[in-house]
Amino acid sequence: MFRQVGAVFSFLTIIPAGSSNLQVVARHMYLFPVVGIAIGIIVGSAAWGLSFLLEPLVVGLLVTAALVLVTGLHHIDGLSDFADGLMVRGTRERKWQVMRDPSVGSAGIVSVVLYVGGMIIALSAIRGFDLFLAIIAAEIVAKFSMVLLTSFGPSAWEGSNSDFVKSMKDRRKLGIAAAITVLSLMLLQNNAAFAALAAGIVISLIILGISRRSFGGISGDILGATNEMTRLASLLVFASA
């Protein structure tokens, strides 16, 4: 089990913790929330410590940068590609082409700017120990949202995402991921964590509906975009609470 968790951790972060073989990671995608716990504890601990030393906006900026860097920019790149694909008029094939294009369009730039700004504002609005709990909950929800999307969505095209989609059609794996998520959030003993989970599920289902209509299914970029959007939504829930 530790080897599988290490593989998933290496895949989702820049930290080498084991082999990141794509097929191994796809078979054990249900462990994504476990990695969310680990990332949340690492970054959340740093954020809580910094909150005693720095102004809230500075902490928000540093934590946002840390989360983006720890995940290797892959997910935020997915967010920009997803936005560019949605804004393009034309056939699904045309939208696929734009999403695969390495250059970033205006929609992608705006989405990243709004995301980063939203993250900084949300994080700076959360105080004390709640900041630690919020970051952990947001990472768990973000990782579970990707599991949820692959469980219910078809692949937009044959690619690296296909192995994940095929693997997660086993509903027992979704059940394991859901159990890990719910039990972990229960341990936080904060009602906002479950409100964040509810928001993450709703956003994931909305993204799934939009993706099926616009692209015919989901892709790696759409999974990355879902991770970023549900993380931000979770932090906004905590900030509002």
C-alpha cells in the first residue's frame, strides 16, 4: 500500500516518493484523497506558522505559490487549457485542438489571474487554526473531485486520461475514495469541511455536464481544472464561514 501511495504522491506532486508509472497510478486513483491529506498537512502547517509572522495577504500569496509549485503547475495549466477550449467556437475537434495547443489564449490567462486572485483573497480571509484545517479540507475535496469526475465521465478522446477513466468505472474504488474523504473530513471536526465537500461535488458535476456537451467527455486538462476550481471553492466556503 505504501508503494502505491508513493506512486500516486509522485504523480500529483513534484516530490519524488516512488515510481509514477501511469498505469499504476490509474489503478490506484482512489488514493488521491490520501495525497490530498498529505499535501494539506504539509502546506497547511507552513501556512499556520507563517500566519503568526506575516500579514494575511502575504500569507495568502505564499500559500498559493506553494500549492501551485508543489503540484508542478500541471493542474493550473489544465485550468487555462480548459478555459481556452470552452471559449473556442466550432466543432469538438477544434476545441480539442485548442486544449492541446501549448500556447495560452486570453481566456486561459484571465482564468489563471482570477484563480490566483481568488486564492489569495480566500486564504487571507481565514484566520488561526482554521487556516490549517481549511487547506487540508480543500486539498482532500480537490483530489476527491477528480476521482468523482473520472468515475462518472467518459474520455473525451483516447489519451493518458483513458486509463484513469477505465479504472474508476469500478464503483468499489469510488466507494473507498468517498470513505477516505468523509472520514478524513470528520476528523477535522469543522462543519465548513462538509459544506466544502458539498460545493466540490456540485462543481464537479457541473464541470462534467459542460465537458460532455462541449468536448464529448473529460481529459487530463479538465481533471486539473476541476482540482483547482474545487480547491478554490472549498477555501471560499471556509472564508465565508
